[in-house]
Amino acid sequence: MKIGILTFHCAYNYGAVLQCYALQETLKSMGHDVHIINYRPNYLESRHPSIGYRSILSVNFIKNIQHYKMAQESFRLFQSFERCHFMLTDICVTKDELIDLIQDFDYIVIGSDQVWNKKYNGNDSIWLGAGFNRKGDTPKLISYAASSGNVDFDTDDENLLIDNLSHFKAISVREKSLKDKLCSLLPNIKVVQTLDPSLMADKNIWAKWFRPILNDKYILVYQARPDNNVYRIAEEFALQLKAKVLTVDFYKNRYAFKCEQIVVSPLDFLSIVRNAQCVVTTSFHGTAFSIITNTPFYTIKLNDGADERSMSLLEMLGLKDRMIEKNSKPQFTPIDFSKVEPFLNEQKILSQSFLKENIL
């Protein structure tokens, strides 16, 4: 089958591009002809880093210049990853261009990532497949592990979901809360909870990229939402484990702490996570890749309404004790991943079966 994946592939953060790569590779391993729909609306596409006058005139001038140069290098690495590892279609920017492009596909898989979160999707109905089926039955629409984040749906949103998702061949979502919501809105349609593609993919997809990068012992910080407590907790673990603190994100709250900034490609991100003594994160995918690589981790609960994605995953895998309050003072403990594997493998089988059974 000719399959197009529609997701946030051009938002240059590790989670966005690696979940897309995982879904692409998984569908290819099932024998399909897979392409990433190269939809690049202005609200989504990552922009080339720039530096403003305020940064130049700031007391942190030198740090800001270093930050800018590192951000440029990071942007280049993401572009290189996209060129080398994504099977991209022609670029499309508008809804009409996108709909014209997909008409030769048998299936369009929408997701994963927060494609139904209005904070990120431009309130664009394209992520609900609006207008896709010009030929009647093709392309068939499937959502895979779609997420709405922590956004509450108003009445208009609910009507859009009902009108558009009723045309999908199959629907799967990432969080239990979204599954419950859609089941109430679409009582005659089966909605399945599936793993994020990064967790659903066979481990061999990732293992071939693992390599040693640093010799030093380090605690890795990866923030999706910045909070100084993340670094405070990381520094406490660094003292306990006699390690340094390393970060791969670009939030400037790192300036107030003793940490080393490092720039890595999306694939080297896997090795940076794998070789850490511990990962301290506010990111869903920071959590996910720690589980994939069997790296001890703590996910920091910020109580800002966006903790549900990580909590849902951790509860599913029996790891809810690894999400800790931001004001806590934890003592590092390892994780027995042998107890996690049965839960993860069971969910992998169910998630892969969803794709196999619905793409025929």
C-alpha cells in the first residue's frame, strides 16, 4: 500500500522527528511504500535561528552569542536528518496543495504527536482530515497515537471532531483521557489507545544508532517546558552519583546553573540518553526514550496542565513513581527494567496489530 504520514515532522525537536521516523520505519517493515507528507504551514515549520539586538546588548552577551551559534548548528543537524532519513513528498504549504498531493495515496496516517492540540496545529482542520476524500473512498484515513495534549474541547471543537473523525477507517490515540473523550463523542466508533511510535517501533530501529559519545559520567537534562527545579534536581543527582550535568535543550534557564550545553543530531540524541547516569526531564519523549534505552529517569511534574501525556504512559508501564513533584528532594534509585518489559511488549504488540489490521 502507498501510505502517507501526516505529522509534525518539520517541528525541529527530538520527539517530533524521531516519532515520525519510528512510524515511517515500522510501516516500511510491514512492506508498505511510505512517504512523509511534506506539509510545512507557517505556524508549524521551525525557523532558522536568529539573534536580536536585545540579546547582543544583554549582560549575557557572550552566552547569547554562544547560544545562537549552537542553535544554528542544531538547526543544521535537524535539516540533515530530515534530508537523509525521511522519505518526503513534494512540499505543500496550503490546504489545497496538500489535498491535491494526497489523492494518489491509499492511506493517510495522521499522527503521532499533538496533532489535535490547538496550541500547535494552527486550529487547522487539515489535522482532522477535512476535505481529504475527494474520490469518495480514497485515501482512507487512520489516526495513529494522535494527541490533543492538555487542551479542553469546547462545543465547536467537539462538533468538528464528530463531523471529521466519523469518516476515519480507524482511530487510535495516545492518552487514555483523549480515548475516553472520543468514546463519549463517537459511541459507535471504536477508539484504541496505542503507544507513541517511538515506543511501538522494534528496538532494532534504534539500537543500530547507539554509540559511545562522551566518556564522562553525566546527568542529562531535557526540558520541554522549562523550570529551574529541573536543574536543581539534576544537580542533586549529580552530587549523589558524582557526575556532571549536561543539557541538550536551549532554554536559557540553564545560565543560572552549572551545566554543559551539547548539540547533538536526532540520532545521537538516542546515545546521549542511553549513556546518561540519569535523565531529568519535563518532556514526554525524554521519558519515552529513557524507557527505550533502559536509562534511569525522573519526569518532573510541573502541575501546569501538561503532565497527562507522561503520566498516562508511566501508569501504563507501572512506572508512575518516576514522575515526581517539582519541589521534591529525591534520592536517586535505579529502575528494574526487566519488570517494565512485559508491560511494554504487550502494548507494542497491540499497537503494531492496530496498524496491521487496519492497513490492508
